[in-house]
Amino acid sequence: MDVNEDDADISSRVTVVLTTSPCCINPSTRLIEEVVASISSFAGLDKCRKLIVCDGVKVREENKFRSGKVTGEGLVKYEQYLSRLVHLTNDPASSLFGAELLRLDTRHGFGHALKRGMMRVLTPYVLVAQHDRTFTRPVPMRQVVKIMDSDESVSYCGFATTTTINHDKKVKAYNLYPKRRRYEEENLDLVPLVQWYDSMHIARTSYYLSCIYGQKRGCNLTLGGFIEDAVGQFMLAEIRAKGMDAHAQFGTFIVEDSLNTPMAGHIDSHDSLNAGPRREYYMFLNSHTTEDDWSRRDVDPRAHFGIETLQGTGHWSDRQSYLLEHTSSDNNTSP
């Protein structure tokens, strides 16, 4: 199979769902442009369908971005940021070109914002991303998908960070001893992950819909919260109480290759200095749109055409309606 066929295959089987929300560098788009460029370049997912879920906000007297609270001025900057995203998704020269934008009319938080995007995924696999989590080097995405195709016990593959690399050694403090899985043909190790992390990962869409959000879930996610806080603590408690055999119900792993170095990292979206070209954080500066660039572009800061606004907090019927509208009985690609 040549490179073009590889690209076409993975593009038809993986959807990128990226969540974004207000932060102090708004209206700068540097952060999200860096993340998407890293996904396209380092993971080979430039041709994949991309869904960007823009969380709602609460207007308050003080900015508390982690809680989705912004002042009136913060709201204006976020609205301007969203208008810029619309512009970039229509710009063939942008890494965001062709991405679909969903705006939530109320504050959801990461876990539930991701759920709204997940309801639109039609492919068997989903790459979950946040606007401040980026790939830091090339990752073996095709090899990981190949492993997941052949091994149904693997439901989630996280890409190693400084926190999760050598995870099997770090959890010995809990008297847990995960056994690495070696996949010789792909030259990769999968290390059983005993505590869910929201950082960059690929997962089975069906697993998310059934075991994170659906009837098979082990715990509930509070509105405004993170999956790693709820599911992560539930997983760790289960595995510590029952031993590593309990890990099988989760099927979560960390990917490590022969380099044994982190593959993904974090850029502080709450540091206003990151609105500028800080080379220690950014690797794709040529993909960024600077404030000087924006000053030369005719972008109406109130124009949000191209963003679909979703009302309320969603319902499972939204998934069924979307499937009926976007698939057919003879060509149903949904998981």
C-alpha cells in the first residue's frame, strides 16, 4: 500500500474532536493553530474530519477561565476569537481549513463539551484533543490504529507525556505492576494505564459512547468537570482494590516507542505571554496567524456564520437524529 492509500485509509477511519474555551490569550488563535498543525504534521491526520467544539461561557465580574467564567470584556474577546476560527476554517492556507465548528450556548466543561462532539462522530476511532495539548514530535498513529484493529482489548491509547511515560514504573508506589504488551511488527509497547488522562489520545468511538457516556459507564460526569477527574479516580480505585485484572474492563494504554520520550505536551493557555511567538513552546510558527496578520484581514468580530450553535446540554436523541441525517442503511460508517 502506498502513502496516498495509507492517508486515505486513516482519514476515513479517524475523526479529530478538539475542544476549546475562553482563555486569557483570546482573541489570539496561535494556540489552537499550533495544536491542529501538530495533529496534521506529527500524527498524519491532515485529511481527517475535524470537529471543533467551542464551549459556552458564564458572564461574571471576574475572569475565572478554568470555570468558564468571563467578564464582559472577556466575552467580547472570546466572540472575536470565534469569528477568527470561522475565518480560518474557510482559509485553504490554514491548518484549520475545513474543520466543522460547534458552539455550545451554555457552559459544559471539557467532559460534556467532548460528549456533544462525540455525538457527531461517524468513524470507528476518535482522536481527542484540547486547545492546549499538542503533539511534540512524530507519533506512530497508523501503527496504533493497526494494533487497535487487531486487538479488541485495546480501547484507548494515550500518547506519552512527561506524566505518563514509564507509567508502569511510576505506579509501583500503589503496589501495581502493569505488564507491558510488546507489538514487534509495529515496534511499539503498550503500557496498561491505571488512571484515565484527558491528554492527547485515540480511542474507540463505541467505547466512549458506551463506557464513558453510556449505560456501561462506571461513574457519572458532572457538568463542568473533566473525565480524568471522575473516570480517573474511579479506575484507580477499582484497580487498587481488585488488582491489575480489573484493568481489562477499561482497556486503556500508553503508547511508547523506541525513543522512550514524551510524544505530547501542554502549553499554558492561561499565560498571556503564549499569545506571542515563544519558540520554546511553538514548533509550527509558520502556521500561526499573528495580530499583524489579523489587522490586515477583514474579519467582522461579531460574524459567527459557519458556527452551528447547539442548545442546552444535549440528549442521546441528538445522536440518533444525526445518524439518520448523515448515514444511510447501505452506507452506514458509524461505530
